Amino acid sequence: MENFNGTGKVLGALAVGALVGAALGVLFAPEKGSTLRGKFVDGAKDMAHDLKRKMKDEAASLRRKAKDLEDLAEEKLEDMADNFKQQAEETTKVKH
């Protein structure tokens, strides 16, 4: 979860930085409005594409981690079941 929180902060900072940069670009740009709007739209599309890719990568990473945790939990559960069975067998042998 710590990695996810850090990733969320990074993505949030990137989004805020992109918005601030775009706003400053609009304010100080010496170009025509239509040209500037086109560049702004293209930049927003690029940013959305990058964000989508990063989110897909993060989701894939989280799925891998979830699968690893699931496998570990199954392994631990099987170990506990084996230990319980072994202890039950030993208890049964001692009583007879």
C-alpha cells in the first residue's frame, strides 16, 4: 500500500504540474488562439494517454502483488493444515 500511496502522490503532482504549465503557457503564448488551443488539446490528449498507460501499469503491478499474496496465503494455509493433521495424528497415537 505504501507504494500505491507514493504512486498516487506522484501522479497527482504530475497532473497539477501539467495543469499549471498549461495555464502559464496560455497566459504567455505569443500565438493565435486557435493554434494555441490546438496545441493545448494535443497536450491534454498526450497527458491523458500517459496517465492511462501509467494507471494500466500500476493496475497490472497491483494484480501481480495480489496474486503473490494469494499464493502465499494458500501456501501458509496448506502448511497450517498439514501441521494440524500431523499434531492430530500424534495426539491420537499417544492416546492409544
